[in-house]
Amino acid sequence: MADLVRLTRPAPPQDYGERLRIFATPGQRAGVLAVCVGLTVFSMTASSFWISTLVFALIASIAVSGLNLLTGFSGQISLGHAFFVGLGAYTAVYLGGEHGLPFLVWLPAAGLVCAVTSLLISPFALRLRGLYLAVATLALVFLGQHLFLNLPGITGGAQGASVPQPSIGPLSFSETTQIGALELTPDRKWFLLAGVVLVLVLLAITNHVRSGFGRALMAVRDHDTAAEILGVDVARTKLTVFALSSFYTGIAGALLGSYLRVITPEFWDLFLSVEYIAMLIVGGMGTVMGSVLGAFTFTIVPRVIERLGPQVPFIEAGIAAEGLTVSRLNVLLYGLFIMLVLVFEPKGLVALWGRAKRWVVSWPYRF
């Protein structure tokens, strides 16, 4: 059996740096560098509305990347993602607000609290899979709503709680900083911070996926019984990926809560979990960049509709309107995006991007 496992297990990369390469070819690296530079220049010239939209998209990308590690790469369906996002936010409230700990302490601590909590919960879900696991994680959302509402000493209850703003040395995120001719507003600082955290998370997840642990994840996803026969410790793999996913989700929750400044328990409801699932499906499950594409799509499009909604004749203003409002249109778009992707491109936007790139590259050879 040991010989069989050794023969069927792919050899690890000889160079450890190979595991850290999200974009292996020079063209891919140049494209990503161009996107990063373009977004940075855009953030320095755009209005606060668009910068804020990008910040929400970057934070959502971190949360969806954590969900992708659990659902896309290991096949464990989770509808309780909103619980860990809220837990990360309230950890920031407790450690950063009540105890006054610095940002570089309460941000990773939010991830660690979520990881430890997931380790306490995951043994109960080890025997579950598919829809049974989805229902079990769904219970976390309702449990979290109850706890967040009935622990006012920590969460502030229904009145909400104030989340501390980051402060790194002399750089405060609650006020504007002037560096020569460059004016760094709080939103621009948040854009740079969320971008750096997202890059670090993507590097870490890529490292996980390209290691032996990542191959074990995909083996469990494809067939856990066969993976166990080949020597994969299925229970330990599921526990580890649940903890890692919750860690990254907790970091996203702390960042989201701090950016919102004031949070209430209704922020972390079932719709948030469904929203992250929709981002993952549309972007592309089981791909690192699919999480980013889905998060940007489902963050930017609703904000654009919200901005342009009053100018569209058939969209009515006000939440209590009987016709088509902005919020109802966004819900319809969520369903429409998911149906179109599942019918025409089940691999998501990342597959469409690859197909478009191949078409452009092969265009000169068509004549």
C-alpha cells in the first residue's frame, strides 16, 4: 500500500518558490501588475464612491477566497460563512475597542478566534457531506444571530457596536494624510490596506493548493473514500481546511466591520452567506482568481445600479415602493447571473476570461 501511495501521489515542487507563483508566465505577471497599477492610479483619482466600492470588493474577495478554499477546493458546502464574518468583526470590537489592542494584534486575532471556533464545531460535521453539511452550517447563522443579539456586553446587542479604526504607527486610517502633492484620504488608505491583505491571502491559498495538503483537499473533494484508501487522513484534512477557511474569513470580517465603523447583528444574516456562495459560483469554484472575479462582479454591479437607479425610468425610489426597486433589481440580478453561469459556463467567469484570452492570442493566426 505504501508503494501504491508513493506512486500515485504527485511529486512536490523542487523549488519552494514554485508554490508561491500564482501567475507562472511572464504574460500573466505583466497582466496582473498592469491591473494592480491601474487600480491604484484609479483609486488616487476617482471619487470616494468608487474607491469605497473597490474597498468593499477587495474585502469581499478575501471572504470568498476563504469560502473557496473550503467549498471549491475541498467540496465542503458551507452556508454558515456569515457567522464567521460576524465573529471576526466582533472580535475586533472586543479586542481593539474594549481592550485597546493595536491593529496588528486584533486583525490576526480575529482570524485565530474564528479558526479555533471552527475546530470546536467541525467535529460535529465530519460525518456529514453535501446538503446535510449545508444544513448543519446553516444553523451557525441562526445561532450567531441569537448570540450577537443577546450578548450586549460584547456585541452591543441590537443597538450595535463601534469597531476601531486601524492605526499602523503614525498612520491613522481615520484622518487624511498629506504626502507632498499626494492626498491620502481614509478611503484611499483602506484601498491600499485591503489590497495588500488580499494579495497575502491569495499567496497563502495558492501555497496551500499547490502543496501536498492541496492535493489531499482535491482528493477529498473528488472522492473521500478513495482518498482515504490512498492514505489521505480525511478527518484531519477536513478539520484543517475548515480552520484555514475560517481564519481568512475572520480577517475579512474584522476588516469589513472596521470599514463600516458601526455594526449590528442583522449584518451577518443568511443573505450574506448566500451572497458569498453566489460570488463563488459566478466567479469560478476551485480557482484562485475566480473568487476575486465573482466578488468584484457582485460588489460593483449593485453599487452601479444603486448609483444610476434614480435615472432609470422603470426603477422606483424608496424601499417601500410596490414596483421594481434597486434592492429588488439586485436580487433579480443575483439569480440571473447564477442561472446564466450554470447553464452556459459552469466553470464561471474565470473560464470565460481564459476563453477570451485564448481567442485574442489566436486572432492573428486566423487569417
